[in-house]
Amino acid sequence: MESKTVEVGCFELDVHLVNNSKSVWVENIVCKSQDEIEKSLKDLMGWILRHSVQEIVFRAGNAFKLPDWFKDKCKKNGVKIKVVGQYIWSNLNHLQLGKYAEYYVKMMFLMYGFDVYTPEVDDKGIDFIIVNGSGNVFKMQVKSIRGMNYVFVHKDKFPLSNDLFLVLVVFNDGKLPEIYLIPSIDWSNTNDLLVDRDYKDKKSKPEYGLNLSNKNMKLLEKYKIEKHIGKLFK
């Protein structure tokens, strides 16, 4: 691997040329504004096309979102893009993300001092149970999601009760996952965030949903695990 420093826009990038300059690793991305990112990526694109690069890999330790125009131009010119580094959740497929979310939440409850048990057979939608110091048992169903979207659970797997919770794990590239602990019983009083859907056409099973959006973030905030966990110690 050959290494060199290339001046691009407002900062310098460490560019590593691989396989006769056909693959490029880009590191040390430090931008103070979106304008800087746009300017730097335009200069970088010109450099990529002049050198007939076939693949570009961004190593980013913090949140780093490529604009659509850059991705479209790379696709048009046959340049593959990959972003690697810490907390780049977009590199995980749906199954991998779900597994990570479940293990991450289990470790979080262990750190809070709960005992954690996993059912041998997952036939009731329960991913695991936790037991507090007084011996009280709580059932957890975990849902993972990337950014803002709609999340739902089928009603036949999620009967409303005081001991059943939905644990929502939200992933955004460049950030630690955010955990929200939502009592199932709260779906007894629906709002813009917590929705209750019975489909009259019967094409879909009845469900309880979470309508995630920027508008509803204030409603979701109160369910952050650090704000809600204390109720489970009683």
C-alpha cells in the first residue's frame, strides 16, 4: 500500500492507494461545516476521476454522511463507496443490527444490576426477561431501527400489561445507539407517537406502532432508558 497526503478543499486527507491506485482509503476527515464537506468532496471527486479510481473507502470515526450527488456520481462512474469505522451501523444488515441491539440492551440491564435471562423458545415475542433485586420479573421485546421510521409489534405478541416493555434501540451512524424503554401499558392511551392499528381489510395483523419523526421526538424523550429505568427497581 502506498500512502500520500492530498490537499482537498479546506483540509488535507490521508489517501492510501491500493491495487495500483484503483482503490483509495480516505482518512482524517475534519470539517467544520456542511459547506466545507461539499467543497472538499467536489475536489476529491475530480481527483478520483483523474486517477480512474474504482473504489473509495472513507474511514470515519464520527458521524459522516455523504451527500446524494457524490454517491450518484460515483455510481455513474463505476466507483464503489464504503464507509468503515466506529459506529458505522449502515455496514450491518437487518439481522446483524437486530442481534447487536439485543445484546447491547442485555449488557445495559446487567450494568444497572438486573439479572437477565433469555427464553429457550421464542414463541411469544419475548426476547429476554430481567429480574430486579426484589425478585420482580419484567419481560422485554427489543426493536431496532435506523434513524426515524415506523416501528410496530403485532398485538398477539404484545399483550398490554404492567410487566411487558418494548425496548427501542435507535441507530445513527457515528453515534452510540440510543435506548428507549416503553411500557406496553402506555398503548392504552395512544397519541401521535404511540399508535393502535386494527386493519379492517384484514390484510395485516392488528398492531401497536411507534411513529418516529422529528415532530414526535419530545414524546419519545421521556422514555429514554436513564429516565425510566428507576421504575423497575421498585
